[in-house]
Amino acid sequence: MASNKTFQYNGALLKKERTRQKIARSDIAQQLTMHEGQIKSIEEHLPHGFANDHFRTLAIKRYAFILALPIEKVIPPDAPRNLEPSIVDDIQQISLNKFVLPLCAFLTLIIIVFFIVVNNSSHDDLELPASSDEAINLPASDASELTQNDLPIVLEVPGQAGDPTDIIEKKEVPEVATPNAQALSFICTIRTASPFTHFSTNSPEKPATYFHLISTKAQTICALDNNDTLATYTLSEGEKLTHRGVAPFKIQLDPTRSELYFEGWKVHLQNQDIFIKLNPAPTN
């Protein structure tokens, strides 16, 4: 069993079991939404491939799960802990002393009493309506006040007949590294991944300040723009996404579950295009 500076695990066992099950390294990479080089890094204990050991550990757990290997055989329970703990580990290591706990309990009691007093006072001032059957009329929204920016983005796909597809913008979800079930199902390694499959067009129909994606099945993706702004999205089946930023965009996704559009054109993804880069059209 090999080891590195922070923790020990049995990468040779993962490789041996994968070989025994006659599974190619590229197939494992496809299932884990990673590069084949990252799988090799796990099996051979190479120093590159992951931003830190926390993400390497998550990838090892997912790898073992796919091979139906008990994680205790890959990472021994008595192995040294990761020197780069997650946020949850940091919180668990905080010890509250005897002074803080009574103080928190006292402040909580004061807040509860305050809300009880305020709540009782507000009930005394309520006036019941004359008739309980009287309807309440809410003001209707004025449609004339809507601007073009308030409406859904319309994606025009060349050669597509019928009504255009409405793409609704989705807000960014901050990246949080927590060792939960969602983190085990997707690991964003876009900052350290290579190589990327490049896409560009010579005749753009739309600006390069955003891209559209339709998720044909549930998946999680992440995107990195030219300003080094990282966003992670968890999409349900059929959900549509508009991501805005500064091109070029680097994207980590499942190409078999994605319909991607950039500068008004559909990006033709192949099954191996897990890490892609959308380059803006050159300017004259």
C-alpha cells in the first residue's frame, strides 16, 4: 500500500479490481465525470490531478462505490486524517467552553420571552373584518411595466422550425466543499483538468457573454469564465439554464445529458467531451 503526505489509501487495489471486472479506465472516468488521467493519478498515487486531498478522497470513495469495494479496504479506518479538512470538520472541531453555553441559553430565553410579549401585543390590536365572507381584492400586476430584460431569453437555433425555445436564467449557486451525498455524486475539477475540447464559430448569431444548456437528464455541472468566476449548478431532467459571464467559458458536464448552445449555434458534443472550452468568435 502506497501513501502520500496526508493520508494512506490502496490505489493498487482499485486498479486490480477494475482490471478483474474488465472495466476500461476510460469507462470509469466517464462514469465519474473525470479525466482518464485523474483515474490514473488515483491508482498510481500521482501528485497531480486534484486541487487538494479532500477532493481526491471524495473521488476515491466514488471509485470504490462503482467497483462495489468496501471503502474500509481502500482507505483504512486507522489511516491518518486529511490535513486539509472540510468545512464540516472545522465546525466539528470547535469546542464550546462552559461560559459560552450558559450565555447562549440565557440569550435564547430572552429572545423567546420577547417574541411572546410582542406576539400577544399584536393580537390585542387586531380588528376583525365586518364580514368573513368579504373577498379580498389584490391589485393586478401591470404588464406594461415589464421591460425586455424581465422576459425569458429566446434562443434561436439555426435550422429549427416552430416556436423558439424559452431559456430561463438560473441564479448561481456558491461553491461549497462539504462531504455529503451531493458532493460524492459530483466533484468539480475544472480548475485542474486538462486537456479541454475547444469549440468556436466563425459566424456568431448571438453575443459570447452567455451560453445556454438544456439538461436532458438530471446532472450537476460547473462553469468557469475568463474572470475565474466559478459556478456550480444542479439541474433536473429537462431543466434549462442560461449562464452569463466573460468568455471563454470552461465547462465540466455530462455530454450525454446535455444540449449546449453558444453564440446562437448548437455545440455538437461527443461522449468524451466532459471538459470543454467555448471560445468567442475572433474579432476583426
